[in-house]
Amino acid sequence: DTKTPSLHGAYAGIFNIGAAVSTRTIRREGGFIAAHYNSLTAENQMKFEEIHPEENRYDFAAADEIAEFAEKHGMALRGHTLVWHNQTPDWVFEEKDGSPASREKVLERLRDHAGTVMGRYKGRISAWDVVNEAIEDKSGAYLRETKWLETVGEDYLEQAFRIAHEIDPSAQLFYNDYNETDPAKRDKIHRLVRSLLDAGTPVHGIGMQGHWNLYGPPIEEIREAIELYASLGVRLHITELDISAFRFDDRRTDLLAPTNEMEELLTRRYEEIFRLFREYRSAIDSVTFWGAADSGTWLDGFPVRGRLNWPLPFDRELKPKPAFWSILDQA
Ligand SMILES: Oc1ccccc1CN[C@@H]1C=C[C@@H](O)[C@H](O)[C@H]1O
């Protein structure tokens, strides 16, 4: 519809407004996506298992379709993600006989994967989530016990960023994580990026996923995280923003639509969050929603299979919610 003002247009010159998409959503609602977003992230179709399912087979069809759609509409493109413990095939970490692969073998495979994928989109993908979710949530633990850590060792992050920078020196290289405003995890992320920078590692940004909910994290906690990460001198992207109607441990399944109170809370949350983002616009270059509208949210079914959720500024019929107007009113 023509009467709804463009979300990215309202933030022109402030920061990019992005959405996580798939070939299915750009085919189904490409016009809507181009109207409101000027940055795209492939929700799944640029992940290791999708693009490089077997050692000698790459499949770029879906990733190419998303990249071409972004270019056609003059949108920025974020690459997600090269090194992650999820959605990565087991073969990466194994010898032919299934035994753990050596450090050299895994690094060689990483060089091949990053070289092929980043090489293909060189100059087209301006920011890469080089490493996703390397920090352990559990208190007292630091690096997540992943196959990357087990096979390559403690320096796998430094290696990944150095490899990525060699392949595409023009790309901004990000460390991306969730629960990134929790004070304990925030301090571990800070320690990690601080140590990478101190070693001269080419880390250009921190991706704050922003998987939040109606009840938290408190806006002051988000502010403290933004301040701490920005103090490292890196750029900030909000990479996967959505506001769940439920706390993470709330497994209720009785709702088929948000209550009026939930709708009101969503409006107030987006209003305060975008007010904060605008306050820190000098540090924030991009804000990406994890889905273009409620019709495409991963929270339908996570963490509770089969449960609906309504976390985004546009509803399941792509109509702007009151939350959309509260985001716009600040611009
Ligand atoms: O919010 C979480 C809770 C537990 C584990 C992971 C996450 C977030 N994990 C994100 C979510 C969806 C995926 O599509 C993204 O690639 C991933 O970065």
C-alpha cells in the first residue's frame, strides 16, 4: 500500500533498517520488503550447511537470489555466518573415518569455505558475521565448547577474522552474539573482542542480536552494553531484533493472537528501544529485524514448537502495527 511511509526512508542518514529474509519471503512479499528495508540478511540460506553441505559441493542458488534482489533494490547485504556451532555440517570437523579432524585440516576447510563464499560476494556483502555465538552463557565459563574450539583451539576466532580479512579487505568483520546485554555475558564478549583487538585481529564490529521480549532486558541494561561495546572503538550493528511476547522460559501455548496488553507493551518497547538507538546513532550503523513481518518470524515455534508469536512491527498480513508508528514518530 502506498500510504504507509517507508521505515528505512524514515531512518535515512541515521542507520540502515534491515530484515532477515529467505527466497520464499522475497518471492512472496518482495515489494513490501523493498519498501521498508534497505539491508538484508539471509536468515538461513548463507549458513555453512545450506551453502556447503558436502566437502566438494557448494549450492549458491538461494544465496545468489537474495544477493541479486538486494542489488536490484540498492540494499546493503549482511553475510550470516561463517563460523558457528549450529547449522554447520559434521564433515567439517571429521576425517574420512569419522575421527576428529586435525587443526590444520579444519583451518584449511575454513579457508576454502570463507574463500569461496566471501570471494563470490566480494564487494557486494559489506558486513560479515564472521563468528556467531562463541561465548558460553553458563556463569564461570568463557568460550563455548564447540567443535571449532575443540579441533582448532583457542585461537580459532583470531584465525577466522584474519582469514576473512585476507579474502575481502573491504568487508566489515563482525563478532555476533545473543543475550549480549546480560551483564555477565556482556563482560565476556567485551573481554573477547578486547583480546582480539589487542592481538591486532581485524574485528570491525560487534553484532548485538537483540532477541529481546516485552519484559526485558531493561533499557538501561541495553544502554550499558551499547556503551561498553562502543568503547572498544568498533562499529555496532543490531543484527536480529525481535521482541517476543513471552519471556524465554514462558512455555504457554494458549494464545492465538496477542492480548491488547501485549500489543500496548510492544508499542512501548519499540518506542523506548528506538529512542535509545537514535541516541547512540553515532555508534550504530544498522538495525536488522529478524524477519520482515510476523508472517516470517522464527519465534513461531522457538523455543516452543507450534506456538505463535508477534515480535515485529508488521503483522502477519504485513500491516503496520501501532509499534510501527511509535518507531516512526521518533525519526
Ligand atoms: O536467541 C537464541 C536463543 C538460544 C540460542 C540461539 C539464539 C539466537 N540464535 C540466532 C537465532 C536464529 C538463527 O536464525 C540465527 O542465525 C542465530 O544467530
